[in-house]
Amino acid sequence: TFRYFTCDDLFHFNNVNLDPLTETYNLPFYLHYLGTWPEYFALVNDTCDTMMGYIMGKVEGKQENWHGHVTAVTVAPEYRRLSLGRQLMAFLETVSENLHNAYFVDLFVRVSNTVAIDMYKKFGYSIYRQVLGYYSGKEDAYDMRKPLPKDVDKLSIKPLADMKITPDQLQWE
């Protein structure tokens, strides 16, 4: 079952969040997203109502930098290779395009997570730039982007692959 995330779901997602590559946040962080961008927070359950995976995101930026952002997308290990990640990403892209008229969708991924990087590339994302020390100051991230139809000239994805920035240089003005 594909549906929107609710507050109660925060008590039922440990099977998904215990993966070492999944960022786990504090409760106020999840509640802030759920209260501010509920249209970007969805999950998939199996027939026994066990959470299989979820996605959370937001919309941010100004003018040509107005975009959807994938804050977290994760699928429990026992449910991987069922195209759930693709479905969850497609959901967020659709919300970004149809509800918010965004130019692109972006996400950050650990440079060491080659499986995820390859998956995102298959979904149409490309590496835009590298963010040094993004993960707790210890590991770099790639800023990956996928243009949406509003970005006719694909300006949002002109690669800055050789560009390296620090987290404090991230801005969406």
C-alpha cells in the first residue's frame, strides 16, 4: 500500500531506519517535515501493514533554484530490488513538478555509497558537485540532480563535478 506518512508511522519505521546507510534524525526533525511538507512524506507498506520503505522531502529555493529535495529515501533490506525506491522517487518528482512547479529535484548521497549513486543515475540523476564533510564532517556527499520539464534548457544540471564546496556554502537563493 502506497500512502502518505502520519505521525503514528514514526513508531513503526525501525525496520527501515536501522540500515547503516540510512540517516536517522530526531523526532522534532521528522515532525517538522511532516507538518511543513506533508505532501512530500510517503511510505509503502506490505499486506501485513509492515513498512517497506519511505521518502521524505521538501521544496526550497528561489527562481531557477526552486526545487524539490529528497531528504531521505530508504527501503528495508528485505524489500529491496522490488522497484520501491524507483516508485518513491517518482512520487517525489511528481509532487515537485505538479504541485510546486519546480525546476529540478536534488539529493545528497555519500560518495562511498556506489550502489545508491548507480541507482540514482539509472533514475536520471547526475552528479552536480561534491560537498566536503557533509555527513557529520566525516564523509563527503555528492549533490545529485534531475531536471524537471520546467527546466527546458537543463541549466540545473550543468555539472560542476570538479567543484567542491563545504556545507556552509550550500544556499538556494
